[in-house]
Amino acid sequence: LKFQLLGPQPQLNVPVSTLLTPGSPDTVMPLHSTASTAVVSTAMKLREVLETFGVELPYDEKFVKAHVTDILLYKAFAVVIFLLWATLSEVSLSSLVTLSSGVQCFGFLLLARQAHEQGTVRGISRKMLLTYALALTCRLSSTLLYMGYLPVDKSGQHLYQAFDLATLVAVLGLAGACAQRYPSAAEDTFCVSVPILVSLVLAWLIHPELNHRQVADGAWMASVWLEAVAFCPQIWMVAKAGRCQALTSHFVAISFSARCMLAFFWLEAYPQLKIWKHVYGEGVTTHLYPGYVVVAAYSLQVIVMADFAYAYAKALTGSRGNGNIEL
């Protein structure tokens, strides 16, 4: 059968990135503008509803409009992470490890966005970036080659490693920008070399044995200690300045939430890190001290960032969209 369309062909000159405004077929509105209007409207309606219960949110319409792009990013991130997590994980306890990795990845992407928009890496600790890059390299050298420390659900097959690889790319990109021009050198004074050396020695001496390879097990344990050390230079820089860019403070707060997820997971799962030792005359004995060390390391991460998280939550209530947060 052969069909032929009669009459003139309609010419569609409407850009792909536009939507028809409801009720007016001849008027178009950009997608970003439509989404921004919806965000502002939803935020203000939420504020009105909560005010009826005596709860006052610390923002107004001007604040929401100034940060509408950031709000859209957070919403898009939440949707993507939830879909990936719900699809590839079995919503088990081990999926918290993958979820925390995704949250941390988003935090570094926020830092990269801040550096790109402002054209500078001011306020971002170069020592933090280099230390975290070392931590990611140690962890990936274990998780890409062995299965001992991977989540047991489907997210441990590819998604968990993909989040870490994406984070490493973002960290190395920021570190490269710092290498070209680093205006915060006078503020980035935290001595990180000694803690890094101590972390590597501790990881080599005491580590779990889920990979049954001393180097791989030690590398994974080194990543845990190095993560605890990595955020110290950034928090030190923020504490000295007494203020920081909004996205920088959001990054630290997001990292704190990721550390809390991992600490909660290992508080429940540390018995799985027990090691088996054969003692002559006594048979096989088990020891839980590697699990205790892992719990201590993640608890240290939470403690290091808890003071900033408190100051951040307190200061956020007084932030009115000026781009900075006083601490």
C-alpha cells in the first residue's frame, strides 16, 4: 500500500526546549522557566502550609528565585539516585554503601559546578582534594579487582564502582584547576602529611581479610582512614575564615550525611569483618578487632565533621541568599 500526504506539510518552528503554555496554544515557555516557576510556587505553598502549624521556614520568594537552579539540581539528583537505587539495589542494608557513594559523588559535583561558575577554586582545599583522590585510588584498587568489600546486592556489581570513578574524575579535575592557579594557598595550612602516613601504617598493620590479599585488604582499610583525614583541611580552612561559599558548605554537609550512612552500616555489619586465626593447640579462633577498627575510623569521620554540621545547620537559618554562609 502506498500513502501520500495531501496538502502543505506543517512547519514546526518551535524549539525542542519549549513547552506550550496551558490554555494558550500560540504562546511558548522555556522548560527551565516552567520548572523555575513550579519550584518557586511549590516552595511558597509549602511555607504557607507550615506557617499554619507555627513553623516558619527561613526563606522568602526572593531567596528561592536566587537559588532555583540549585534546588532543581538537588531535585534531579534525588530522582536519579532514587531510581538507580530502587532499580539496582534490593533495598538491603548493604545498599547504604552504594547510596553514600552516590551522595558523596554529588557533593563533589557541586564543588565542580561552583568552580566552573565562579572561574576560581577559592575556598576549596587542595590538600583535601589530593588526600581524597588518594583514598579513592586505594579503594578502587580493591573494589575493581576483588569482591570482598562490595555491596551484596546488584548495586555492588557496577553502580558502586561507577560512583567512585565519577567522584575521582571530579576530584582530579578540581585538583588540576588548583594546580594551575590556587588563590587559597595562604589559608590551606593544615598539615596533612603526618596523618596520611599514620593512616597508611595503621591500615597495613590492622585490616580485615575479606579479599584474602594483604595488599588489597590494606588498600581498602587505608581508604577508610584517609577519608577521615581528607576532610580535615577543608574544615580547617572554613573554620579559619569563619565563612564560606554556600555550595562549599553544602558540600561538607552532604559529605557528613554520607559519612553517617557508612557509620550506621558498619555499626551493624562489623561482625562480618572478623578474621580467623589457627592457634596451635587451641584450634581455630576468631577476632573482631578489625571490625572495631573500622567502626572507630568511621566514627572518627562523623566526629570530625559533626561540629561543622552543627554550625552549618545553625547558620543556614540566617542565610538569605547572599551566596555566603557565616559560621
